Amino acid sequence: MLDRPLLVVGAGTVLEQCAAAWKEAQPDRTIEILEVGSPDHFTRNLDAMSEYPAERWCAFAALAGTGVNMARLKLMVDIRLKGYRLDSFVSPSASAPRGWKLPENCFVSAGAVVAENVKTRHNLYVGSRAVIGFGSQLGHSVWIGAGAVLGSKVSIGDNSLVGPGAVIADDVQVGKFCELNLAREYRESIASKTFFSPMFDGPVRIYGKANVVDSL
Amino acid sequence: MRGLLSPMHYTDPAVFAVEARKLFGQLWIFVGLAQLVAEPDQFLTRHIGGREIVVQNFEGELRAFENVCAHRGKLVQTEPFGRRPLVCGYHGWRYSQTGVVATIPFESDCYGFEAKERDALALTRFALERVGNLLFVNVSDDPMPLASQFAGEILESLESVSNAFDDEVLVAKFTGRYNWKLAYENLRDGLHPRFVHTTSLNQDVRFSADIPEHLAQYDADPDGIELGQLSFGGAEGTFLKQQRLPFHDSVIRWGEHDAYFNWLLYPNTHVVCSDGGYSFSIEHHEPLGPDRTEVTIYFLTARKRKRYSGSAAVLWEYAKAAKLILDEDTAVMEQAHAGLAGARRSVTQGRYELQNRVTDRWYLRQLARTAESFERERQHA
């Protein structure tokens, strides 16, 4: 945990939630909020960050995981390119293995439970009361919604979103750029670029040549 | 003007059955995109007029067959899209590119076919045409030329626009409780966005609701209507405001015309370009019953100039945004269907709806039955 002042940058409820949780957990730390809007839900002007120099402040990118976490990832990358160190947070009321090391820009909400041997890359968000089972592997920019349950040795690919209340059975592999937005059990592995949503019947899939360029 | 179709044309299973034979069994029907079956052994499956269709790539050549194994009638390919040879999973019968059974495991031990019987084992083959990246199948024994159904200028513009399609395609489905014809009457109605899409599409685009006077002659000369007149398209709406999105720089724009493009392909395909050439969607309304329609939508951008990491997010966000507008249409069509189900008289049409009227006249001629004849048949049954 860094002890520099913290600038929480983003938009929407997630910005408010993350900043509030951080302030409650670290009341003696200087924590500021910077709301940055977007004309297209993707690009954001970060010029106002210049009031909080990167030499003295660290930052956290706080955005919702919609759009397979791409806007969240871009915000994180843009902040890092400005020279900021990115902090991570585990709520004091979350349960995680002693000494669990989190990479940059991760957030674990109140009441979440993280079992042993869980590995994650940067930019993880874990909602309140979510459970991540033993030995699970999480790619970068993964979003686990409130109350979601990942069984043991589950694998979630980069940028994928597990919606609130979803249950992933043991050993299931979820590919990259997926959204599992139905609060149901997922028992079989899921190919990259597959979306479950109440807006459509059955899974929505992207077909065609792989066009993913993993930029981080 | 009193509408030409009676409520039963939307709600009666007898009408639906005749449509399956006389419309969907005779016309060229959109089945999918060529880039989804571009590699050997790739396939797609669809239904046309109640028949099961598979389009399969054999070493680069596309063929369409009835997707029903000659042995026990099982579906040969069971997924909407995929990549595997044309082999039935039940007993391993493998089909060649001519549709005949190439190999049967344990044939000599277990089947005992005579030579003549063996030679006749084959899948029913259907006519397949490709227009740019759009694939059409005709299940008729004597298919009409594609050019009889779609005028030359439509085919040219479809070829042009679909050749601009990228090969990364999002495919989504949803079902509505309405008759398929209502979807196209709604799409041919340029006035409805001002009321149905008040806070969505109508904020960005203005569609014309002009009276198509050139169609007025067909009220006096209904026999003069030709099938090719039922499909049309091109720039239809003008932007009130146009959003510039980051992915625009990553794709090769189709044309340079700042307009909302619509192509309505009779009977059940709608091609849309809502942003002046950067992205596209194709809606295919498949009738499941007189009161149920399954909509398959393909979302894609123009061909990528360069690969970019957010392309999946672009397609998924595009699909969700479009679905919000489609939900507005679905709600009114379901309400219209519910109203028609209990109605005793035909709808009323204004002169701006002449395209619907022309389509209805051709439809009735194709079905070769009047509402009264269906009514007599129903009462008799």
C-alpha cells in the first residue's frame, strides 16, 4: 500500500464507491476525487490531473466495467502514461490470504472472499461479497460483480466481466473479452468474445479472425 | 384507405403455412455472411420456410443443402456457425460437396445397400447466390433468377456496401411476439421514428415520410407490380447530429456520404448503416409462427485499417445500443399484433404508406388467395 496522497479518477457510481471505501479504510490519508467525463464513453481529458503532480500523488482509475472493461483499461493506461503510480485496495472487511500481493489498480470491495493461491494481473475489480475460489487465475482488467462466486481453479481471461450474482463452476475457463451478465450458473468453459445478457436470447458471439491485440 | 391485408394475414396459422410455401419456399432468402464461412469446413445453419439449411465450405466452394441426414433424419450440423466437415454425428455418414454420401462407417458390415440405392443417398441441394458478402439461398425446385427479386441497382449497392464489411462479426438473436410482416411495415414507415423513437433515434436522424407518388398508379394497375419493386435502399435519413467515435480512425469508411442508409430486401432482411459508412448491421427476421419472429442481427464495422484492441467492445456496445432502439420497435409491434389478433377489420393506410400497399398487393397475388378464401377455409376446417 502506498502512503502518498491518492487521487481517485473516473466517473459514475464506481468512482464514488471506491473513493468512499478508501477514505473509510484510511482516514488519515489525503484522498481526492477527480471526475472526468467522456464525450464517447471511451476517451477522457485528464488535463485536470496536473493539479496533482505525479511526483507526489498516486492515483486509482475508477470506472464501471461496461464495454468489456476497455474504457477502464484505457483510463488506467492513460494515467500511468502520465507518470502516476497506481495504488490498489483491499477492504479491511474483505477476506484475503495474508500477504496477498496485488498488482496495480486493483480494488477488492467489502465482504469479498479471496481464497489461497489466487493469481491476478492488474486492474482487477472485485465487488462486495464476491467469492474467488482456490487457485483461480484472473487476467488483467477483470471485473467480478457483487455477489458473484468463482469456484476453485476458475480462469477468467483479460478484460472479461462476471456480472453480479453469476456463479462459475469449478475448473471453468472463461476467455478474453467476455461478459457474463446473467445471474446464473456457468458450468462449461466459454470462448473469448462471448456475451450473456438479458437483452438477447442465448449467448451472443463474435465470429471471425482473431483481432485482439493485447496491448499491455 | 382501407388496408389490403386482413387481421388473419397476421395471425392465422393457415396463412402462415401458405407463406412458408409460396413466399419463403419460392423467394431468395438471406442466410448469412460469406466471411463467416470463408475457410474450408466452415458452415452456417438457418431455417427457411420450416426447412433446415446448411451452407458449407468445401475447399473454398460454398454449397447449400438441406441439413437433414439421409439416414435417420438427424440434423447434420447442429450449431448456428462452426467449422467441421459435413458429417452426421449420429452414425458418421459423411457428405461430399455434391451432397452425396461419400463414406458410411461399417457400411459393408451393417447396411447392405444395393448399388442403386446407395447412389441415391444424398442431401437435397439448394440454389445459393452470393452478392458481395451476403449469401442468399432459394429452396425452390425451380429457383427464379436473383435479378428477378432484386433490381440491378440494389444488387450493385449491396455488393458495394457488403464488400466493405469487416470479417469480425457479432451475431445476436432475440424473439418478438409479433408477425414478421409487421417488422417490415414498420421499417417502411418513415413517420414512426418521430413517435416510437422520440428520445433515441429521432434525436439523431430525420427520416422522410414523403408520399411516394410514383407508386400511386398501382392502385389502378395492381397487376403491374413486380417483385423487384419490393426491395429498395440507399441513403434514407439525414443526420441531425453525428457522433465521431474513436474506432472510426481504425476502419476504412464505406463511401463519404454523411447519411443513414437502409436497405429493405423483401421479404425479411434489413441492412443498416447508421453512421455514414463506419459500421453496419443486418437484421434477419425469421418467422417462427404467425405470432413469433426470431431476429438474428449481425453487427460489424467497416473493414479494419489496422487491428485494434477494442474491436470486441465496439461491436458489443454497438449491439446493446441498437437493441435499445429495436426494443422500442418490438414493443409497438407486439402491441400492434395483439390488437390485430382481436380485430375484425383491416388497418387504415395513409398515402405515405403506398410502399406498404404495393407490397401487400404483390403479397396477396403471390399467395393467390383472398382474405375471404382463407376465412372460408378456416370456417370449413
